[in-house]
Amino acid sequence: MKPMVRNSSNLIQDRKVVKKIKDGELKIAIYGLGHVGAPLAAVWLRAGAHVIGVDSSKNVLAEARKGRTVIPEPNVNEAFRNGIDTERFKLYDDPVKASRDSYFKMICVPVLSHNQELSADLRAVSDVATMIGKGLKKNDIVSLNPSVPPGTTEDIVIPIIERESGLSVKSDFCMIYNPERIYEGRAIADIENNYPAILSSLGPNSAQLAYTIYSLIFKKGVLILKSIRTAEAEKLFEGVYRDVNIALANELAKFCEVAGIDFWQARDAANSQPYCHIHKAGIGVGGACIPVYPQFVLDVANKMNVLCEVTNISRSINDGMPSYCVRQAIKLLKFSDLPKSKVTILGLAFRGDVSDTRLSPTYVVITELQKFGIKNIRIHDPFVSNDPNLLKYYNVSLTSDLKKAVKDSDLIILSTDHQEYKKLGKKLIGNIPVYDGRGLLDRNLVNKTKILTIGQGDIKIT
């Protein structure tokens, strides 16, 4: 992609905009202080901007006023506290007033439904667009930041804003699509240093304004795409790529189990070739990204009567992994004793070393165990302190005490690749059989106790 050409008048305008942002004359409103909005607000505060935080949750706003985020993310609390101390961070419970008082509005609300269905739920986006439209002023800028199905910005968001404001994107305000590109646990580093911003825009001088504003926080630069639909698709492609390649790894791991092959050794050797990038096999794919984005693509494809066979098959493979792994794990138990068995699951979070449980495969593992009549199930997670859904929907307990979790267990299933679990040893496990659904455990431990690892076709369980 060619860099944007900027003449002297552009540069003068750039300096004026940057100065007004840092002086607080042009404020930035962040709608939604969750997994995306909180780190983005922190990054803007770290850049010296004046930020207005908006959220529909009274608890989120109350915590933010104390300089705390409800989303555990490194360096966000520090940025919040500094912003409050320097009076550059204000919290609003009136989204229309936030729109009136700001120049640049960023929509960062989630599109994953509360019941965690994979298809996009755009009600929160539509609600925020409505409130922004009611307070929008001429020459303001709006940015949509969640990952969304192609067409969302132009077919849903812009018409709402134009209807509510009476302004036109062609002549009166700028609309930007900027997909978030963050990895939970390192969100600020990803924004500031690790990835370029992906941008596409509509409106007067919108590309230049987008370039100027986002260059303030993205040190890796800015990539301007000509079409907003293309920018929306780009982010989904990132997730589809990973989902498809994880499905390939899972398929190869299952093949290895039957063929007597060590998947992990074969994978490591294959990946020593620079054109081979086999992903890790695992007990399931969770989170609000990888399993979700392919479904957005499939939903749009179905409406257009387009086949996306590889994407669809990959989703099916990955969705089926928790069930497959449970069937493998219970081979370590006597089938006749299943209803009496005590099973410990290590990990509730969807991914290692985070507290996010959205679409975690562990929930499916619990359901699959219960289908075999296993009722005595305990969950351990060092990062998740509370989950009311476990008792409400599954009648399962959660603990952060690892010794308590594994005591008297008949089977341990490693479901989440928390680094803490790498330290599991013979002293803690004893003779309890373990199913390692992430390929995480030390090979030496495998030789000392009864462990069945996903993809480990050369291990004989006796």
C-alpha cells in the first residue's frame, strides 16, 4: 500500500488538529469501556488527549471514576488514575451530552450477544449511533471500532447518525471504520507498538483526518483502505485464518492419535520450514474473536448464497473438539464407574493467563461430562475468581486452590493453557490420570504419571 501523500497545507492542518487534541479543545469520547474501549481510552490518555468515557453500566462508570477498569489489562488503571488527577479524563452517563462535548467519538461497544450466540448482535452499536447522532455537530468525526459484518458501517451506522443529526456524511461529518487489533493481556502494547491501524473512511477530508488522528497513537503507522467494507472484512479474515489453521491442527492431531504419531514433535519439526505454520491443537476455540468472526463471514455469505466451505468445515471441527476430547479423556476411567467419578477441570478462561471466560470451551466440556452421568465436577482457575453461571446453569463449583481442586479426583482435564499448570508435578497429581487438552504439560511429567495428551499417538494408557 502506498503511503498517503501529504503536502505543506496538510501538515499545517495536521499540527493544528494535534495541538487542539492535546490542548483539550477537541475531546475524544469513548463509548464502551470494556475490552476494547478501556485500553483505547488509556492509550489516548497516555498520548495527552482529553477523554470522555461513556458506558451503560453504572458499575463500570463508578470504578472508572476511582481510576479503575473492570477489565484486567496492564497499565489501564495507571492511565485512568493519571487522567483523573490531571483532569483529562471525565466520565459521562449521558451519551448525548458526551457527543455534544466531543469532537471525535469512538464506538467501542461489544457485538457478541449476552447469550453468546456467534451471530452479530448490533443493538448496542445502533443505540450508541442514535445517541451520537442526537449530539453530533458539523465537522465532527465518528469511528466504529468493533469487528462487524461487512456493510455494518454504511448500511446501519451511517443512516442512523444521519437520521438523528440531520447531517450528511458526504458534506458535514466524517465516518471512520477502524477495527480493533488487540490481544487480551497486552492491549496497550498492541495499539501503541505492535500493529498498524487499519482505517477506511467517508466524508470531507476524512482520509487525511483519520491518518492524522490515528498516527498519534499507532507508532507502527496507519494503513488506509479505499473501501469501508474491505476494512470490515480484513479484520474478519484475521480470525478466519486462525480458526481454519487451528482446525487443520486439530484434524492432524486426531490423525496422529490413531496413527501412533507424536503430533507435537511432528509439528515442531514441520514448522522449522519457514513456509509451514501449523497451529496448536486444543480442546476448543473460545473467546469473542476467533470463533465469532468466521460466523460473521458465513452469515453474510449465506445471505448472498455464497459457499464458504473451508470456513464452515473448520468451524464444525473446532466446535466438535470439546466433545471429542471428553470422549478421549474418559478412556482414563472405568466406564462403569463414570457416574461416581470425581473430575477436576483445570481452567475456565477461554485462553491462558487471562480472566475472560466468553465462549470458553470449558463450559462445553462440563456439559459433555454431564452427558456421561458425571456430576461431581470441580473447576480450578487462577485468574477467574467468580462465575455465577457455573452454579446456576451447571451446578459446578469453582476454586482458586489447586490442591483443593485435585484432591481425591479420579480424573484431571487440562482445559486452559495457564502457565501455572506447567508446574504440575508428580507430588501434586499423584496417581490421578490427566488428560492434557492443550499439549502444555512437561514431557518428563508424562513419563512419570498417567497422562494422555491431545495428539499424542505414541502414549499407551494402561
